[in-house]
Amino acid sequence: MTRPDLSDADARAAYRSELRGIARAPRMLGLVFVFASLGLWAWPQNGGPLVLGPLPTETWGWICLGIGWAVLLWVIVARTRHNKERLGGPDA
């Protein structure tokens, strides 16, 4: 990969936009899981069921939160690897 020219403001903006596009769909999926966990925690407080299937609703919220953060951490690693490869840093 070619190294981006970070001395030019337009090139920096283009590279920033490129980095934002890396793993965009998984990032949105991770955020959906995190916000779904908030809904699952609040649902029983507002008259929703205390149990969904074999587990309490709050437990499903914790599971969603864990999945969401795992996906978001994977996205951070993917973007960091792309950046390191693109800039040609050590260990690239």
C-alpha cells in the first residue's frame, strides 16, 4: 500500500474518511448491540417481561453488551492494523 501524504490538509481529510469507512457495518452492529442492551435492562422497569426464554431479561442485556463490546474491540483492532499497514510503521 502507498503511504498517504499527511502534510496536505485535503489528503489528511481523505485519509480520515478512509479510516472511518473501515469496518463500518460491524461498528454499527456493535453499537446496535450496546443500545439493545440498554433497552433490555430498561424493559422490565417499564412493564415488560422479567424473563425472555430461559434467561432473565437483564441477563440478555448483559449478553448483548458483551457481544457489542467484543465487536467494537474487533473493529478497533481492524482499523489499527489497517492504519499500521498503510503508514508502514514498525512490525508492518
